[in-house]
Amino acid sequence: MKLFGYWRSSASYRVRIALNLKEIQYETVPVHLLKDGGQQKTDAYAALNPAQLVPTLITDDGVQLNQSLAIIEYLDALVPSPALVPKDPLGAAVVRTLALDMAADLQPITNLRVLQYLTGTLKQPEASKVAWIHHWVSQAFGAFEKRLETTAGRYCVGDTVTLADVCLMPQVYNAERFAVDMTPYPRIRAVVAQLRELPAFIQASPELQPDANT
Amino acid sequence: MKLFGYWRSSASYRVRIALNLKEIQYETVPVHLLKDGGQQKTDAYAALNPAQLVPTLITDDGVQLNQSLAIIEYLDALVPSPALVPKDPLGAAVVRTLALDMAADLQPITNLRVLQYLTGTLKQPEASKVAWIHHWVSQAFGAFEKRLETTAGRYCVGDTVTLADVCLMPQVYNAERFAVDMTPYPRIRAVVAQLRELPAFIQASPELQPDANT
């Protein structure tokens, strides 16, 4: 498989973790979101994803897949073990709720294109951009922390790694990058400390990607 | 079942459509997002959803579910027919991609709390708020229109109503509310014209809800 992504993209990071957990070999194709005015906006990349967002996964059959959560659910069906979404409907709902808290209600509001609109089109200063990130992270992490009260074990949902953990890790990486105070979130910190021990999560980390710091 | 929601909330609208398609009876419990500083922020509602967002579905077993896409996937497992997400992994990925284009990459960026932050905290004028909405709608609808080129039949994916349609309809309602020019999106318009014929979609429309225009 080929993964078109960017080292610091949360959505690419999620798919890397899932591919590693499933032990699926893949080739990284870097799409630099800042160089050349954003390589995701080129015609070549738009042909892979009309939304001009990363990642895109090309399967062994040559199928182009977009949207990280759709890709991960596909991989979960293709390689059922370890399961990232439980088979029982209620367990699946719990996992997907936590995943969407991060992947729908936090990440899209704080991703690069939105920050570029704030500082570019709306001419907001850097401090206002950082305050924006901190505001939405605190909303999302506050709710997530509360949910973990009833769901967490060693990981977000019990003692098994799920899609919830796959979505949490990149948002914590991002929060730390923008110096968010993690003190109010002891349960999130405890789960992330566990995730940071796992090879699949370690190998997916932004700094270890071939396009890191380019 | 009980659905805590708001007539104009896109996420509530999605769940109403899904409940109607599945022919599941439910009771509406209005949560007014503007009155009393936002009823979703009360302790009573936060106990149902720590993210202080609508909707929340209470199942017949008394289970509280949040996150519209997680709820709809749960309903799809509970009442398998009509299926809103195809059983084959590739078909499911196509449907989920379109759904996430609307529910992750458009709706969270343009929802009430973000607009309130723009006009409140960032003191942006009304025109800037409307330009924000138009910008993100055109990004998302442009990509969606392109995807429909290969996926659409009578509906978003072939001739069967799916989760993609369930997520598209509320965003078109919103776009029209903010006078977005729909001319560049003939495929979206054709699909929505079909959806507007279906009782499940008609009965879920904001204006027909008990809390409409309150």
C-alpha cells in the first residue's frame, strides 16, 4: 500500500498507527502541506483526493481511499485482528464517540487550513491563533477526560487498543506542540503514557517519518 | 427512544433522518442552543453529553449515546434494514468518506459554537462570519461534487439511500439558509431533489420539529 501524507498531519498519523497495528507494510509518499503553496493543492494530488487534504491510501488493488476514519474502518475489515472497533454495536458506539470527539470535533477546527484562514484572511495575530487552538483543545479534552471516567482501563476503552486511542494520540502530540497545559487531564495522560510504550504508536510518530522536519 | 436535540442542529437533523429511515419511534426533547446562554451547557445536559453538544440519544435500554455518526452506525446495527452503510468494506469506505466530508470537514468548522467564537471572542463582523461559512461550504461542496461524479446514481452512492445522503441533506439546508449559491453543484442539487421526495427526510426537516422557530 502507499500512504500519501504529511509527517505532522494528525489524520496521516492516525492511519500510520492503524497500519502499524495491523502490521501492514506500506510506502510513504510525502505531500508537503507548506511547500510550493501546499502540495496537496496540486492537480496531481487533487486527482487522488478532491478535498485536497491528506491522507490518501492507495490499496494493493489500486483503490484510492480518503478520510482517515473511513480508511481505518476499511483496514479493520480487511485485517480483522487486532480489532480497532468492537463488533458489538454498543461497544462500537463508545469507541466511535471518543474517536469522533477528536477527529470531528477537534482536529478539523484546528488544522492547518483553518489556522491559515485565521492568520491570512482574518489577519489574526499569532497569539490569537494559539488562543484558538487552546480553546478548542480544552473543550475537547475536557469532555474526553470526563468520558474516560467510565470507559478507560489501560487504554481509552478498557485494556484493548481501539480507534479511540488511534485518534487521541495525534491530538495530544498537537496539543503539546502548542504548549497546552495537560495537568487538568490525568486520565488522558495516563492512557497516552501507555500508548507511548507501543511500537505501533512509536513508529508512527511524526519525528520518525521520512519527511520529518523537511 | 428519546432524542435530545435542536431543530436547526445539523447533527440532530442527521439522527432524525436515520431514525425515520429505520422507522424507529422516538420522543423529541428540545435543547435550545441559544436560550438561557445555551441549554446544552447546563449541568443536566452535560450529564448526558460532557461535550455539551447535541444530539444525545437515549435508547430503550436507557443507554446514552452521543456523536451523530456513532449513533447512526449503532442504529444501523440495531435495525439492519434499510442499511445505511454497505456491508462490503470498500462500499462502506466510499459512503463513510462522503459522510465525513460533511460531518467532520464541514459541519464542525461552521457550527454555532465556532461562529459564536468568531463574532464574540474575535469580534468579527457579521459579514466576516458569513464569508467564513461560504468559504468552508465551497471547499467541502466542491470536493463532494467531484466525488459524486464517480459515486452517484439517484442518491450519493448509487440508487440506495446511505449515510452519505443522511449527512449531505442538513449541510445543504444550512448552506441555503446562508444563501450559498448552489449553481456550481448540479450533482448535489440533483441528489437533494431526490432526497426531498422521501418521507423520512421530509419529516426530519427543521421546520417540522416541535421546537422549530422557538
